[in-house]
Amino acid sequence: MTKPDTDLIIAGGGLAGATLALAVARMVPSLRVTVVEAFPLSPDALPESYQPSYDARSTALAWGSRLIFEELGLWQRLAEHATPIHHIHVSDRGHFGAARLHASEHGQEALGYVADNRWMGLCLMRELLETGVQWQAPAEVTDMTPISDGVRVELTTDDNGTRELTAHCLVVADGGRSGLREKLGFQPSHHSYGQNALIANVSTSDSHGFSAFERFTEAGPMALLPHGPPARAGHQSALVWTLTDAALAEVLELSDEDKCRRLQERFGWRLGRFTRIGTCHHYPLTLTTVDEPVRYGVALVGNAAHALHPVAGQGFNLALRGLMTLVEQFRLATEQGKSIGDLTVLKRYQSLHRQDWQQTVRFSDSLVRLFGQSMPPITAARDAGLVGLDLLPGAKRWFARKAMGLGGRRAVIDRPGKPNREGTRND
């Protein structure tokens, strides 16, 4: 075809799509990138300062994700409102087993971080404004047609108008519920856990001490992650509470005081008394995977490619590693004179990322299944396993690397003009 309108179209400007756009702009600056986002976007609408909200939704960032954001030149800004996790405590309610991880034991300043989604989005937007990335917003990708050496993408704008853009590749990064994935013919597999995640911020009488708690109960896992100002150990935590449909309906009907009381019954007193619970959000928990997330000229990333149980906080971290692997292949393709939408390029990305997502899915899914069993022999075995995990250095190191997002493959990629691992420059 003649020269396309752009090289890469990214459907979705959320955390995954914006991160991919920034990574391509930083790592493969020769590629022209266009992001299609359903929500209005204007540089004038970005606030000059960020004021954290008590009810802000947040994301757990593993240590490995910090390393990626450092590569992108974004971490220094992100860290301003990212609460570190120095300790992780894993326990089984009503049983003796427990495991403890400490950043100091692994020579790191933190095992991970907790950052507000809005703050992450604001940081990404500010960085993207300094690049040549183009935006189509508000607009949505509604269809795609393969053509010679690329794709023709149909957009619908906010006034119900339509337009077309041609590109070498389309990346679907608009989540798992937009319908675009299915419209393009991808077939996801779904496994319902019969549970829901209730998300809220809570306050406790005792300080969290930069500790994250993973508490497995007979009703499902519960996580509390340190949240709030990163400079001091505060009393606010981000809650992920797993509930059945019936239990969720019951909890949502309770007053805030009774919600705290119910939470106290499930979690215990390791953080003292629960004194406040914020706005509650909830969504059904389903393991979603797409065995073949690439085709000629199109690739799925983030939740469009795989959605995990939040039990181990691995979802966004897995997606981030996948994004960097894709960018790595885009860069190799441009160096070799290939189209970034070439099936061999996208298949190579799929092959390199597959082992990581399979292992991460198995890790998260096995935790849910193992701790969802109440038979005495199984509970005894898993409690012994938690004790062994706490005592055996090799097992503990393996678990810590998983929690820190260091168990998967790391893309070999450097920013142009930045000294690489050998000390030379990548110009």
C-alpha cells in the first residue's frame, strides 16, 4: 500500500494503552503512533497539581514494574505518590500457617508499590504530551480490515461520524469488556470463580507499617495494601475483598460501621480496629485468556489478552512485561526493515510472552484453588507449606521473586541515546 496514515494504532488510552504509547515513543521513536481513546482528552484539562482522594482506585506495582518505569523515564514522577511495600504477610485464617517476606532480605528498598490509578494516568499523559504521539479522542475503534502491508481501521467519533485510518499494526488495549476483541474474531476462554472483588480504601487504628497482608479465609482471599502518603507509614490501606454473590449483596446493604465490623471479623486485629471504609466498587472475578492473541496486523494486550484473579496482584504487572516484549519486537522489526504488523513479528512477541503469562496464570489460579479448599488434609498441607515457605530460603526466594514481578522474562531493550549495559550508547 502507499504510506499509511500512521504506523501503529492503539485502541484504548488507559494505563496499558498509554504505557505502550510512551514505551514506543521512547524506545522506537521512528514509529508514528496514534492512540484512539473513548474519553475526551485535552492538555488544558490536565491539573497542574495532584490532590489525592481517599476513594482513589489503586494498582499494585511489583518491583519489576518499577524497573520498567525507570527505563521509560517515568518512575521519578510516579514515585511522588507511590506507597512502598516493605513487608508482605501471607496467612490462612483460623490456621497456624503464615509466611513473611521483607524487602531488606532481598537487598531491595521495597517489594513493590501501590499507586493511585488517576495519578498514574496523569503522569503518563504529562509524559506523552512531550512526545509526538497523536490522539483521536473522543473516538472508538469499531472495526478493522487487513490490507496489503497493514490494516484499515474504522473509527467512530463522538458526533457519530466515522473515519478511517491505515496503519501497519493495530494493538487492542481497551480492556476485556469493550467488545472489540470479539468483533475482530478473537475467542477468549472464561472461567468464572463464582466470586466478586469488592474494592475500597479503609483506615485502621494501627499503622500499616508499609506492610501488605494477604489473608486467606474460608469465604475467599482478602488483601490489604499500604496506601496513602509514601513518606510515612500511615493508617490507610487499599482493600481487595473476595465475596460470593450472596455475601456481596449482603455486605453492600450494610452501613459503613457494620461493613467495618464484618471486615474485622474476617481479617482480625493485625492492624487494630477498622475505623473507616470508603466508597465500595465491585466486579465479578473471572479468569480470561486468549490462546492466540495475535493475527496479521493486530495484537491484544493487557486485559484484552488476559484477566487474572487479583489474589496475587499480578494482572497489571504481567501486562506491563508483555507491553515491553511487544515494543522489543517492534524495535527489532524496524531495525530489520520489517513491518511491525508482520505475522512473524507478532508471533515472536506471542512466543516470548506466552511462558510468562502461563506461569503467572498458574501461580494466581493455583493459590485461589488451593486456599479455596476446606478439607482437613488439604488445610494441614497448605499450612505446612506456608511454614516451610517461611523457613526454607530457596522456596522463600522463589515466592518473593514471583511477588516482586521478577519471575518472568525481561525484555532486552534500551532507550536510544541512553548508555546501555555495556556502557556504549544506543543512538
